[in-house]
Amino acid sequence: MDHSADASGLLEASDVGSQKERVVTEEEWLQKWEMGNIGFHKEEGHPLLQKYLDVLLNGRSGLRIFFPLCGKAVEMKWLADMGHSVVGVEISEQAVKEFFSEHSLPYCEEPVPEISGAKMFQSTSGNISLYCCSIYDLSSSIIGKFDGVWDRGALVAVNPCDRQRYASLMISLVEKNSSYLLVTVSYDPNKHKGPPFYVPESEIKTLFGNCCEIRCLEKVDDFSERHRQWGLDYFLEVLYLLKVVA
Ligand code: SAH
């Protein structure tokens, strides 16, 4: 299979156009959770986080790590068990509750005074805090800043029209020199409407390049039957390391 067009950037620009206008509403995300339509969830956790854990931690312990658009990602439990403090944000209360119940973690819930209608679910041990609200309602004055970010199924789930806003918010939430691991996906965007959306490398540079050093760490084949059913014939995951420098 020839992915050279993608690798060289030839697929970019015009071909992304077909996804540019697409909007997935919060209501649609809630429905996906209600219907159990959550093929994005990885029961076993993500191999790239396992592989690049040292890059995320960079020899440090007791970090504050942020999971944007967290779903019920099991990696939150991994990191908490290693002694880090995990904060996630997720629009679906069902997802948040499933996270705690599937890991048999007792939790308490409380309103977030700054955000109308938002709730914060916190493990009784105190090291996992999941905000149930839209990420756009958060700011560093509410949740503080982070030493590390695991962004998988997050930027690629954000509506294309909201990407700049999302990137600016993320940059405002990370401490300088912290490690932001970003996983994007690459496939022919003319064959699948997303999410996940195809975010080309050129756009990563536009979104983050002003403030961050960007390094592509790995591209891995992640093609599966699910992607074949979408009509695709290749599907890659691309891992970047972003370091906020400015
Ligand atoms: N990162 C998770 C989930 C990926 S799917 C994983 O790797 O499994 C994207 C998730 O974002 C969904 O669970 C959806 O409910 C949530 N979401 C969508 N828009 C959101 C928003 N504006 N704020 C917070 N969560 C949102």
C-alpha cells in the first residue's frame, strides 16, 4: 500500500476540505455513550503511552497529568497508580461514572462553582479528578496547570472549526517544558467523515508551532476491521511530542 502521498504532505490542504465543515454536537457524543457506540475506547490501554511513558514523565514523579476529552480511558488509572495526580474532562457523565465503577474506585461528586451545571468527580483517594463539562468551560484558574498531557482521541475528536480554540486552551494549561503527548490519526479523509478527524502535520504546526517545539515520535499502522468498515484501506496513528517553550 502506498502512503507516500500522505507522508509527503500531498494529501493535505484540498483533501481535508471534506471534513472542514463537519460538526459533531455534544448531544451526539452523549448519544454515542448511551448507545454504547464507543469503538474508540481501548480496554487494554494504549500501547503508545506504555512505550513513551518515560518521555511523558521525563524522570519526574508526582506529576499533574491532564487527559482532555478523557472518556473512560484506562490510562488514567495506570498513571494514578504510579503516584501521579490525574485530571480529566469529559462531557458525558455516563463515561465518567463507568470509569470509576469499572475500576471499582469509590468517588464523590461535587458542583464546580465557577461553571454552571458542571460537576467534578473525584476518587476518594483524591488522585483522580474528572470534570464533567465541556473542555471549553475550563481554564487554568479553575483546574491549574499541568506537567504532562496525554491527548489521544481528543484533538482528533474536536470539531475542525474549534481546533484553534482547543489548541490555545491546551497551551494555556501546560507548564513550560512539560511533555504533551499528542496522538493524531492519518487516513484518506475523502473516505470517512470522522470523528476521528484527520489532522495533517501541517496543521499541527499551525496550531502549536508558535509556542511549542514539535517532534514526531512515531507513526504506527493501526488499521483494523473497524476502519475497513468505514471504507478505508489504511489508518495510521501518529504520535507527537509537544514542548511548550514560549
Ligand atoms: N480520549 C478518550 C475518548 C476519546 S472519544 C479515549 O482515548 O478513549 C472523545 C470523547 O470526548 C468522547 O468521550 C466525548 O464524549 C468527549 N467530548 C466531546 N466533546 C467534548 C467537549 N467539548 N468537552 C469534553 N468532552 C467532550
